[in-house]
Amino acid sequence: MIERFLFSSLALLAMASAGALAAETPASLMARYAQEAGVPVSALSAARGAALFRTEHPGRDGQPVRCASCHTDNPKQPGQTRVGKRIEPLAPAANPERFTDAAKVEKWFRRNCQDVLQRECSAQEKGDFIAWLSQVK
Amino acid sequence: MNYLLRGIGVLTTVGLVSLLAFSLPSGEARGDGGGNTLPQLKNKNWQQECASCHIAYAPAFLPKASWRRVMGGLDRHFGENASLDPATQADILRFLEANAADSGTSRMGSKVMQRMGANEAPLRITETRWFVRKHDEVARATWSRKSVGSAANCAACHQQAEKGVFDEHDIRIPK
């Protein structure tokens, strides 16, 4: 009984502190993007997310560009910006802060989809992308 | 004897000045610790947003007109989309203008302005005459070393660039 009480208060505490620090999880963001796209979460595809990450596109200046140009091919490895600043790994397995702040996630999708694809990403693409990264072990 | 007294005097002054400098609350500090050290500034958005891709370049390196151009074109920021929400963008611009080279808040800024033409508003710090002159002994091949990358990477050589310290003796040019 006491154990149970302790456990549930600990769980509550964990939830409360997680809520105070960061309101989102990869799973809650996937749910949000699936809803926005009008599909069930089960319709998000890790394979499509991986393809989005790896596909090369003609950049704004004609130079080929892909997500991996800065993030490297391995989402568990840190990447590097063009001026040499470290980019923390994309995969939550290597970087627990990833996909925990909805505004930050939206900001970087907006910027990077424009840079790589020359357009915004759809809600489905964003959901696929997170679906892929959250199953990287 | 005279030299000894003078030496003690100098040491005491330096000690007092640095004590003063370090005890000032950093956000309000107007004095900089010398010509090559920038005032310690605080602005959450500037530090968080600008420093996610490069070091948060000090406002004192460019005049207000330059910062207005930079912040007005964030959707094509040196080839990349660095757009922000309007409130964050406005907050950062206010901060940059208040501490810009021509705001009279730092000695570094005054030095930058001494060599700036009246209507000049360069987009890059590396285009200012002050920067070019300060780095005229650095060979082109040095800038393009893999360990440096480009002239935008202050911290490659200025070990304490992120703290605003650009003293000559903190420079170590990587191989």
C-alpha cells in the first residue's frame, strides 16, 4: 500500500516536472502531427521519415543538399553547422531533449524544410520524421 | 624606489578596476575591461537564438544600420533560413541597436566606428575595415584550414571569444 502510494506520488512528481520543463514528448508530437494531417498515428511511417532525411535535393544555390549535410548520416551522432558549431544529435535515444519543445520543433522544421526542400514540410512529413527518429535505438 | 612605488600604484589600480568590473551586475555593466574585451551583456533571445548556429556575435561589432539589415533578412541569412517569430526578432533587434558599435557603449564599438564610412552598413563583421586591418597578418590559407573553417568562426583562434575576450594573448591559431 505504502509502496503503491510512493510509486504514484513519484510518478505524479515526474509528470509535473516534465510538464514544467517541457510540455511535449516525441509521442505527443507524433499524435499532434497525425491529427493535423488527418490520419491515425499508426499511419505515420518511419521508413518515409528515413527517406525524407536521406534524400538529396537541389539547394537554393543549385548545390545538392540533404538533412545529413549538417546532421551527418547517423542521427545518434552530433552534427555541425556551416560555421562549425556543434549540433546535438537528432535521435532522442542520444539526446533526450530532442522533440520536447513544440515551438522549437516547429521553428526548425520551418527553417530546415525551406533550406533543404525549398518549401515547408507537411504535417504528415513531420510526423513521419519523428516516427523514424524515435525508433532509432 | 620611485619605480617600486609606481609599480605598487599600478597594481593597486588594476586590482581595484578589475574588482569593480567583476562586481558590477553583468547586464548593466557599461565599462569594458579594456579595448579588446567586450562588456558582458545579457539577452536571453540573443544568446539562445543567435548562438544556436554560430557564436552570438557581439552587437559592438556592427553599427545599428547593419543590424537592421541583418535582422530584416533572416529568411535568407547568409544562404540559410534563420527566420524567427516577430516578437523574438524585435526583441533581439532592440538589444543589438542598444549595444551597437555606434551606440557609444563600448570601446570596441568606437574602434569599429573610427574606420566606418558615414553611410556604410556592412552585413558581415569580416567586411568592416576595422576587422580587415586587425587581421591583415592572417594568411588566406589559414582561414580555410579545416580547423578554422572560415573567418566567421571567431572561437577557432580567439579562445575566449564566447566570453567577449579578444585579447592578443588569448589567440591560438590551430594547425
